[in-house]
Amino acid sequence: MSHGTVISQPRPDEKGRDIQMSPYPVVVQPGMGLMQGQPGLVQCPPPNVVVPMGLPAGLAYLASLDEIKVHQILELAEVLIGWERNNKYDICNGADQKFMFAKEDTDCCTRQFCGVMRPFVMNVTDNNQQTLMTLHRPFRCQGSIFWCCCLQEMEIQSPPGVIQGKVKEIWTCCVPKYKVYDAQNHCVFTIVGDCCYCKCCTDVLFKVFEGDSENMEEGQIIKHWGGCRELFGGANDFSIKFPANMDLMKKVLLFGATFLIDFNYFEYRGNQ
């Protein structure tokens, strides 16, 4: 597999003069142009980025970001015949440049009979298909009179096999609420959604608060209205916003929490 082309810097123009360019290499995926903001054009992180002990080096690109965009890929088979497929997502920076890819790994029978309640493993890879993390959601019933005893949760592993944190749903009367825990079981985030999350033609906001309280807002998870793409194809788009200097591990945990929110509230429910 090709690993892209590294463009050396600086380079002369047509008159032999040096053009001032960024001191960091730009990796261009095969078949992609050089247009700014084009998916597949990814700038490498500065060389002084240090990845916390135990995390894959491929996560270093997250260290300088203040926004992650998650775009679910539209599956025509689901639109035409209602046959549930493994979900796939393009993970991009704020300029819609793809730097990671997420794919669900669930067997066919589980997808068709369990619908959105299904357990799954979500594999997250970089552009070179190197696995960076896995998200594990166990099976738990939804929508029963004992709903408070069947709260959803998900485990975040990075690299696969090494638990870095968990996301747990918290029972409330009307508003979606989650707690995000690190590997030492310390609460690092509290996520609170809108009272009415079944909105049409508008975005849905989930506020991210630091720690176990709801005093200091640290970021946002925004589910964007997708129009016909969402109505007929069930493909959802999210933005995750946070301070650029946020700890890399916290960014990883917040990114993972987005997928549990997607399945709990916005995934297509025709085959539930």
C-alpha cells in the first residue's frame, strides 16, 4: 500500500526563487490534489508533539486540533432495501481533511435482529489503515420500563486491548446525560444534551463540562442536520469542539463518546 508522497520544502518557483513554505512536511494521499481543505490532504503534526505513554504514535495529529468532524458514509443498500450494513465514518479535521477512518465490526445477524441496540466493536484507523483505537459497546436493552437498569455504556481501548476509559449513560427524566471516565475511573467529562434531541431541520447540541459537575463548559458535541441525506439514508454528521491545548487522552475519550451518542439517539431505527 502506498503511504502517500512527502513534498520537500522549500522548493523553487519557475524563476528559480525559493518559496517560503511550512517547516513541516505535507502528506498527500495518492490521487488527491493540493487544494486547501480537500479531503485526504493532511499536514503532519509538529515534531515536538509528545504522545502519552502507551498511546499509538498515530494519534499525535489530534494534539493540535480544536475540532474533529465525523461524517457517516451513506450506504445505498440501507436506503434501497433497508438491509443494515456495518457503519463507516470519515474522521476529518476542521477543514474536512480526512485523517482517520472508523468502521463497525458486527456480524450480519446481529445487525438485522438487534438494530440500534446491537453490541459492536468500532475500529478506528489512520489513513494507512493502522489501528489506533477500538470502541466496544456491549448489548443492553433499550426502551423498557426498567430503562434505568439498562443504561448504555462503551469502553475505549487504545491501542486495542488497553483500556483508556469508559463512557456511561446516566439516568435522568428527560435530558440525555453521560459521564466519561479515564482508565483510573476518574470522571473527566459530564456530557449533557438538549431536552428535545429529536429535532428536525436544526442542529442538536451536547454540552461537555469538565469533571463531575456542570459548572465549567469544556467543549461541545454537535449533531448537524443532514437534510435528505439524513432523512432517507440515516447518515449522521457530528462536530466535536474543544480547546486545542486539551490533553490528548481527553480528546480521545471525547471522540469515542460521540459514537455512543450517535447509536443511542440518531442511528436509523427502522429495524429496531
